[in-house]
Amino acid sequence: MRYAVAHGRRSGRGRAAALGARAVTELRSAGHDVVEIEAGSLDEARTRCAAQVAGGVDVLVVAGGDGAVSLATDLCAGTGTAVGILPAGSGNDNARSLRIPHDPDGALRTLLGGQRRTVDTVHVAELDRHLLGSVNTGLDARIAHRATLLPRRLGAAVYTVAALVEIARLRWTPPLRYRLTTSTSGTTSTEELDALVVVPANMPYLGGGLQLAPDADPADGLLDLVVVRPLSPARALVLLRAVREGRHTSMPEVEVRRVNEVTVEGPSDVLAHGDGEPLAPLPLTVRAAASHLQVIAPPLT
């Protein structure tokens, strides 16, 4: 087997580099052909990883967080190269959704002994970009942006802190107005509504362990479109606690629809995020690209 193992030299406060180097050693010991990619920047990582995928490498392994997984997803979508994930970021939501262990030993065991699973991707039409987890287009996007401004030493708690700050601001900010055009099984509908959260999700988790789309199936060819109507700050705190346990879908302010595609038109000052990384302002058209990616992950059962 031919592997490329990519990690940042300083990513994850050094955890990614250490985990990536260990993976290289163990894969070579198992008799595999391995290229190690130590990237000093995201652009360098993309260029060098793209060359490996174009050369037909069997597995592109990334040690890092959801941003690294997003990069690998975009490069490997629609190809014969599978994505291997070694979680070493602050959120690691895609690894969590795929049941890849967060501890180094467990992650390496999965990489060496896991199965190839075929999953869907999230395709953002305007950018021609493939993501794995979700797209944030409302208060959730503002939380994701604020999280990037907070100290990395907070780890996964950075998302909770960011959420609390943005929830407090609800007292002074008006509801967000959206126009959603959805397509499901060939039927298209459009509606306008006020909402706080609008997330097309392929995976259950986002935001450092929040089960926003607890029933999302990354292999069903559909997106779980999660919409949260306007809430008071006190009610939003109730929602935040419920999301951690995946209990929020029974709340009257929450709606989950399964769609093939959605166009989200909304406030021009909202910068959409995907897998924790900034994407573009609205409007955006997001669709499920069915069976478009292979990942190395534990079996579902």
C-alpha cells in the first residue's frame, strides 16, 4: 500500500507532528510505502498532498483537526484515494462522527486495521469545494468565527466559550432573516423565515462535540438541514445543554429536514464556515455528493 502522511510542524501544539511521525514509523514497519509531508503552511500542505493524490497514492493520512480533514476531503473526493484521520486538533468532530478514537494508540490501530468506508461529502457549489461535516450559516457561523479568535489553549472548550459570548449578544441583535430553497427527491420548495441557526449537516457532530444533527448518516445521500428559530438568551442556554446530549431535536424551536440540496440566502454579514474553517458570505448552495469519498474508519457495527 502507498501512503502519504501529512502534518503541520506546529499543528496542535506539536501533537500532530508527533502523531504523524509515529504513523510513518508504524506504517513503514508494517511494510507499506510511505511519503511524509511536513508542511509549514496550509498552501504548502495542499500543494504537496494534491501531488500525492494525483500520483495515485492509496491513502492520504492527515494528522490534525477538522481543517486538515477538510483539506484531505476536498483533494480526495471523487478519487480512488482514501482519507485516513489521526485526530490532533481542538474539535476533531469528523473523527468523532466516524467513531475514530481520539487517543493516539486507538487512532493508529484504526489507521492500520480499519476498513475503507464510502461516505457522502458536502459540496459547496459556488466554491466547487467538498467538505465532510457541515456548513454553518447563522449564529453557529458567528460562533465558529469567534472560536478562531480565542486562545488555542482552551482546546475543545473554545467552542463553548465562543457560544456563550454570542448567546449573550442575542439581547441586542435582531433575528436573522433567511430564504431557503430546498430540493428533495426532485421536489423543490422555497420559504422565508427568521432563524438563529441554519446548518446543512452530513455528520452528527460539530463545534467541539455538539450533536447538532444526532441522526445524520454520512452514507444516505442526504443532508440533515438543522434550523433553529429565534430564541431568548435563556432559552438558547437550554438549547446548548440539550445539544450536547443530542436531545434538542424535540424542542419546538428546532426543525430537522432531510434534503438533497439547499440554497441558503441570508444576512450578507454572515461569513459561512465549513468544518470550522471560513468559507464565503451567503448565498451558498450546498448539496450532498453521494458516495463520493472513501475514509479509513472502524466498521459501523
